[in-house]
Amino acid sequence: MSQISFRSLADLRIPGRPDRPLTLDGKPLSVIEESTRDNNSDALELTAAIGVATVLHDWCLEALFALLDIDNWFSFTWILTLNQGAENEGKIEIGRIRNQITMGTLGKDEHWEVMMTFDISPLEDNPSGGLWVPNIKETMLGNRNVEDKAEVEKMGISFVKDLLANRRWLTGKNMRHEFFVESPNIGVDPWEDGMRMNPHWLYETLDLAKCTTCKSTAESGKSLNRLAGT
């Protein structure tokens, strides 16, 4: 069986924090190597945390920062709508509120079909870098509560395997990505996902004359590239 391999991001830093190494699930930050993402592997090193980090990294690096940056962002929510407008419309969602991660799928009625929850165990000097601990009180499969932490971990791995196999960081027909954040500076809304945001803007001053993806200055008659779904 082909194995997956991992790429270290040990040198990556959140903007403005050059002295804080990034960790994920208690280990130095890493993502899955692109060349091995299609491999159907049961590698012990594959976790829900690494899978989520890989998807966000490939969709937009700043979205990965939002996952890890509890200090600046009270919450973030990443949503991919599939079959938008059709009877079989559904959503894939990854979110964090403080140190709690929730991920799963929702039906057209926006009720959770599968919901997995992990609590991040804070490190002393890094509130977002600790272990992802399965939360059985807030994990559901349909209408059934999941009462086994090992099952939550298996569900999380199955979830991220599907995201990777279907390259859910890419857009397509009748698909839409959305991204929301909350912070003390822009406000916190207990009833909604937060403020809709292009994640490219999270750590820099917005310059409407530049492309938020490639950073090049717009030329007369040339359309700017924009993040898919925003």
C-alpha cells in the first residue's frame, strides 16, 4: 500500500510573531506532501488535525493561520457549499471557537449530518498548539451521540481523507467557499458565523489596487485574480 509523507512547516510563522514556532496537535506544524495526497493510506501519523491543516494550507495560507491564531481570532469558520441551489445541496464546514474545533457535513436544512468536535489542550506558551482531544459530548453521527473517543478520531480521519481525495480546497461548478472570522476588534456574533472575510486580508492592510492572491498591481483592462468563492 502506498504511504503518505509529510512536509514540515517548522519555519512558517504567523505574521508579526517571528519568535513563536507553530505547532499543531502537540507537534511541529506539518502538512501532507502534495504528491502523496491521493494515496489510500492508513498511516498512523495521519490525523484529523494534519488533514485540516493541509486543506486550509492549500486553500489559503492565511486561513491556516486563522486556525492556529487563537490570540487574534476568537473564531473562524470555513464553509464549502456543494451542489449550490440543488435539492441535494450540502455543506462541509471546519470551524474553531476559542480552543474548540468542530468539523463535519450539513444538509440543505443546515442541520449537522456528521459533526466531530475536538478540544485543543493549550500549551503554556502556545494556546493553539496542544493536542486535539476528542470531545464526545459534542460529536454526533446523525441523531446518535458518539460516546467513544477512538471513534471520534476515526471519524475525523475519514472526514479529512474525503476532503483530500476530492481536493476540497478547489472550487468547481455549483460550489462555493466562504470564510468568516470573529475577533475583539471586528466584533463577536453569538448567532452567526462571524464577519465574512477574504482570508488574504487577515494580516495586511487592504489595497484595492492589488490582487489579493498574486499581490500584483492591477493593469488597465486586466482582471484581477480573486479567491474562489469569495
